[in-house]
Amino acid sequence: MTQTAPIAVTTTDGPRAGARGWWALIVLMLPVLLVSVDNTVLSFALPEISLALAPTGAEQLWIIDAYPLVLAGLLVTMGTLGDRFGRRRMLLIGATGFAAVSALAAFAPTAGLLIAARVLLGFFGAMLMPSTLSLLRSIFQNRDQRRMAIAVWASAFSAGAALGPIVGGFLLEHFAWGSVFLIAVPVLIPLLIAAPLLVPESRDPAPGRIDPISILLSIGAMVPIVYAIKFVAVEGPTLIAAACVALGVVLGILFVRRQLRAKTPMLDMALFRCGTFSGAILVNLLSVVALVGFLYFVSQHLQLVIGLTPMMAGLALVPGMLAMIVAGLVIVPISRRVRPSVVVPAALVFSVVGYLLVAFASDEHGILALVTAFVVLGIGIGAAETISNELILSSAPPAKAGAASAVSETAYELGAVLGTAVLGGIITALYRGALVIPQGVPAEIASGARETLAGAYGAAHELAEPLRTQLWDAAASAFESGITLTSLIGVGLVVAAGVIAAVTLRTPRSH
């Protein structure tokens, strides 16, 4: 492995990163941009995928959620392995695998194979994300610099989400849906070249042992619970869902007990005894649930109900993404003077207002209401994510940066899963309950229309006029009827995040 010069220079303020550290930050932004672009692009590609592969309602949710579910299940494991074997090494292995599988996903001929590819992307993605955040902790040891670096890191998620709709929209209008996966290749090749030259290797000098049983328990605790949430969203409450939840809870308890009893645990549970750490994790989780759930139904509304092209729908969301970036950067100097327990709840008030604008917007305001709502929502989420991520790293010992980063990323990815499964499942259930199929629509076409709004879009195209317009108007009306209640649930999630921040993030303004 190429040896690199020291990345930090000592000053009277403590170790501060030199120019090479900031170049390393730019390199580490590449996988962050990729992951955020991938999530946004897929939401916008869903209508095209639905037409090409005709997935069922459950398959459609799994296409979106298979990746973050596997990612969330493996992040703690991969973060621990990075602490032991080297965080840069895990980053490079993950980048290589992610690029290769992305190329395969682009040509998946069936929904099942696309889901399988998303599972593999989750496996390699789990190597990428903990590495980026934990490497920032080792590169930027000065807290003021680290606070800014994490703001840039968080902004990269927003930048990627803003870039995703534009790039994805262009690709979807000119090429097949598989092109949205191919963008991973040109993004990751520069990473593979530059990372060995600019990013120093780091690892835990006293890492926890590799514990296969703990690995299986950590995955087994998450997968059944998230599967149950997704199952309820599609089929409603059942004994199967209840059994999955019970299984996940039992395995989760066994995982925690095993970590508490181990001399060198895979995940140091002492991290969670710090109220700031645990509180920041919960703020992260709830904020991402609110954000991803919003994007899930708004992206479909813009394309399928209002009738925008994928690229125009992406452009409509760019102001909100830019607001997240600006808020994440602006909040850095403010956070030096105002306590997190004050500034985070204050920022999240903006997100509450954003959801309320969607809940009570009238039809005549259309695109303008959604664009404005997302700008206001983005201000709150961008500020809260920046502060909470910095608190997560700062409250953990430097040697445990990989484990702390993995927990943070697990919260983020679990939030992405729950945002789609919970808010997406709620609006899907409300859509099905409100949809009235016009008389004369064949049973098999009606069945497809009841699955999802995208399913109704494809089903309507199989009919002749006037049934085509009648079915689509009924589907659009049913979807819009569920937006108000779903948005109010989003309000509740953001309020909960604000309350948790006010109670738990009572740390000094600076250290």
C-alpha cells in the first residue's frame, strides 16, 4: 500500500489538517455523492422500471429497500472490520465491488434479478460509508476543522440528491432505466486511483474480535423487523408480521447481551451510555425517515400526478436540496455559539412548517407549494444532520471512530428504509383504500392499478379512451387523498426529533 505523508500539522490550537487533508476530503466525497445520487435516481427511475419490469407492489418496495436494508444490517460489521483491518482498505474493496455490481444491475432483465443486484450493492456499500466518516475523524483532529469537514460531508449527501434528479432525468429521457446504475463506474474510478495517494490508512489499535455469532445476530435483529414493516405496508397486520417483529426483538436483545458480556465486543455498547451519542443517533434516524418519506411520495406526485418529465421533476426539487447544503454549512458557525439542544429543535421547526405546507396546500398551488415546502423542510434537515453527525463522532473515543460511524450510518440507512416502508406504506395503503376502479376495467388491469400509483400508470396505458383517462383520474385522486395524513405523520416524526434533541443534546457549545 502506498505510504502517505502525515496529513496533520500541529499548531497552538492542536493538530490541524493541512492542504492534503482537504484534498483527501474531496476524494472521500465521491462515494458519499454516489450513494446519495443512487437513492434519488432510483426514486425517479421507478416509473420507468415499473413499465419495463412490471414489478408487483411488494417487488417495487423491495427494489428500493433491498439496498438500504442490507446496508443497514452490515454497517456495524463492516465498521468493525474497518477498525481492525484498515478503513481505507475497506473503502477500496467496497468501491471496486460497488462499481462492478452497478454495471450488472444496469442490465437486469427481471425485477427479481434487480433486487438481487441491489442486495449486493448493499453489501459493498456497507464497506464504503463507515469508512468515509471514520476517516474524517482521523484526518481532522481539530474540532473546528472537523465540524466544517462533517458539514461538507453532510452537504455531499444533499448535493448528490440534488444532482441525482438532474443527471438521472437526463439519462431517463435519453437512455434506458439501466443507465442510472452505470453512473457509479465513472464516479468510483477516480476514488480507486486517488485514495491510496491522498487518504492515510487508519485503524483501531485495540479492535474488537471478529465474532461471527454477533454478526449474524446484528443482521438477524434488523432484517425481520424491517421486513415486517414492509409486509404490513403491503398486506396489512398479520401473524407473520408479528412473528417477524418478535424474532427481531429477541435477536436484538441477544446481540446486546453478547456485546455487554464480551471482553472485546464487536460493538462497544458503552457508546450508548452517552446521552449525547444516543440522542444524536435518534435525531439522525427520525430526520432521515421524514426526508426520505417526503421524497418518496413527492417524486411520484410530480411525475405521475402533475405530469412532469423525470428531469423536470428533478429540477423542481433542486432548490430544496440546495437549501439543505446551505443550511448545513451556515449552521457550523452558529453551532459554536448556540447549544445543540437549542439550535437543533429550532432548525427542525422549519421542517415542521415544510410538511404542514404539503398537508394543507390546495390543488391550485401545485408545483410551487411542493417546491416551497421542500426548501423549508431541507433547511431544518440539513442543519440537524450536520450537528448530529458531528456530535456522534465527537462523543466517541477516536479509536472507536469506525464503530461510531457505523452506528451513525446504520441510523441513516435504517431511516431510509423506514421512510419508504412506513410513510411509503401508509400512503400506499391510503391509496388502495380510496381508489375506485371505473366500471368496464378488466379485472387483471384493475388488479395492477390497485398495487401502486406507478402500477396504475402502467395499467391505464393498456386501456383505450375513455377508460384510460377515467382510471388514471381515479388513481391520481386516490393518491392525493393520502398526502394530507401522510404529511401530518411526517410532522409528528420531526417534532419527536426536536424533543429528543432538546432533552439529550445538552452538551457545551464547544470543547
